[in-house]
Amino acid sequence: MIMKILVLNSGSSSLKYKLFDMNSEKELISGHVDGIGLDRCVIKIKYAKGVDEEKVLVKDHVDAVMLALKSLKDKKIIRDYSEINAIGHRVVHGGENYSDPVIIDSKVIHTIKELFDLAPLHNPPNLAGILACRKMLPKISQVAVFDTAFHQSLPKEAYLYGLPYELYEKFKIRKYGFHGTSHKYVAKQAINLLGIKNSRIITCHLGNGCSLAAVLNGKSIETSMGLTPLEGLIMGTRAGSLDPAIPVFLIKDKGFKPDEVDKLMNKNSGLLGISGLTSDLRDLHKANLKGNKKADLALQMFAHRTAFYIGGYMAILGGLDALVFTAGIGEGAWHMRRRICNYLESLGIELDLKLNRKGGVLISKPDSKVKVYVIPTNEELQIARETKEVVGK
């Protein structure tokens, strides 16, 4: 019997979906509804016969889910919705409640709602996708796979902040970490490539949002994002870690409003803020080649901060077997990988410059003490795998 699992990733104004045949882990169809509630909304569908794109009118996530489900029949991927064995949902924040994927019930829905304050841009649309599926396909099992779950193995000394302990007890202020599904997927791939029983791996998820994870024997023991996705690395538009007195200074002494500071840190900083040009690293690289000094500064700051974290994580892990690059920048920007690894040669990380530029999985020199891999992430497949494990129990 063929097991088919639908994976949904609901964003604030978008819905991404993929249907997998889990017997072979083959992707049968994928779609992206972009611009929910806007007059520019389009749906892009990729399947065996090609890629279709059209403008659509989608007022909310219920409409988007209906459109996604309709495409499965229209493209003759399934004949009846009963062929879908389960639906796996990406949920960004599970707090301390969930370290594993779970079947969605009223309790899970209540918990996701309770965590709206910690992930206001992500959990509400994640829940909207869940509720839309429950309404339209009530008999099909649904599973929540949490971005934060993989990092629930962090030790207390890693996830607590240097704040009064009562703030953790009262408000659960702590590091949660994100991109957990991606880190888990590529770490497992790296473990298979290494072929050793005990492993020390650093995974670098570098895209518009960026985070690192220190993975010891398959378990996350440190990660760069914190209570929110703002902490850690310099990102496309996020500032990353900075002196916590800076927001206080801007509000108290310079007349900024809290919402303005929040927008500044999350939307107008990072590569965009430093360069004054763009958040897209590809365009910054082109500008740098033309001699733009701020573009070069933004790129070098990005590399510096990333290398700084890698060095610290090597100390936490007690050495390193593999460094893994993934996501848009990690997979596609050979020049950024080179900038980052230039800082790390004294730590036994040596890139093969030809392999790095040519592309491939292994890009380190044969005699490098640490293997450097480029492993494409596949969060949807990881969600499908975890959903299959839950519904198969």
C-alpha cells in the first residue's frame, strides 16, 4: 500500500505544500501560494509534467488550502482525498512543551495559541493552516512538527540567559532555537556520510534567516537563535546579536518607539542595513565585484560573525568532525563559504577551492582535519518522515 503524506508550511501571506509517496520518499507535487489576501496572489505548481503558474484570488488560508488540495486532483496526482494518509504541518514554536512531533488535537492547538506571543509572525499562520485542514479533511490524521523541537536537547547552561532565574520560571524566557527541522535533516545526512558512531557536527543554515547548531551524536547541544529568531548571526534584514543596551538607548535617549526598534532590528538591519543596498547576498556579491565598499563590509561582517560562532561551537563540542553548509546562501554562495572558512584554517578546516567553486557535497581538502560538506536541506521531506513515524505508531 502506498503511503502518501501531505506537508504544509503556512506563512503569514503564503502557503507551501508538497505531497510525498513515502514508500520511495518521492515528491509527487509541490506548490506555493504566494500573496494570500493580496491582489498579486499567484500559485506556482511543480509536478512531473512541468511547472504551472497563474494569478489567483485567495482571501485567507482556508482558500489557500482549498486551492492546494484542488491542485492535487486537477493535476491527477490523486483521485480522492482519502488517498492522503496524513498531513504534516510545520509549526515554528513549540516552546518547552514539545521535543517530538505530535498528533494534533485540541490540547496541541491550545498550546500553539498560547505561544503566539513568542512567535507572532509564524505561529498564527501555522495554526490557520492546521484549522483549515481540520475543517476540510477532518478524518485525516494531522501532525505538528516543531522548528524548536530539535533544540530541546540543549543543556540548561546553553539555553538559559544571564537574567534572574525567576524570569525563566515565570515567563519561560530562554533560548529555544529555530530551523530545527533543517538542522536535524542535514546533520543526519552528515552522520551517514561520516560513517562513524560518535560525531561532532556544526550545521550552518544560511539563508535570509540564518542559524547554526552544534550537534553531538545527533543531538543539538547549542544553537545561535534564541527566544526569538533575532539572536545570533547577521542575517538578510535581522541584526543578530548585539549589545542589549542598544534598544534601551534608542528608546530612552533617542525617542524611538518600541515598535520602531522592533522593525529596525528585524526588517531594516543585517545585510540590508549595513550595505544600504539589499538583503540579497547574490546582489551584494555583484556590487562588491564592482568595488562597492559597503557591500564588501556587509559580506565580511556576515563571514566574521559566522566564523566566530563556529569557533565557539568547536570548543563546546570538544573538536569537530564535519562542518555542514545548507540553505540558500550555504548551498549557493561559494564565495561566502570561502570567506567563512578563511577564518578557520588554523582550526583544521581547509577548503578545496576548486571543489568549493565547482560544487558538490564534499568541498574540503583530502588532508583537512575537518570535512566540509554542502548538503541541500529538505525540511518538507524531514516533516514527512516525522509525520510517518507518528502516524505509523
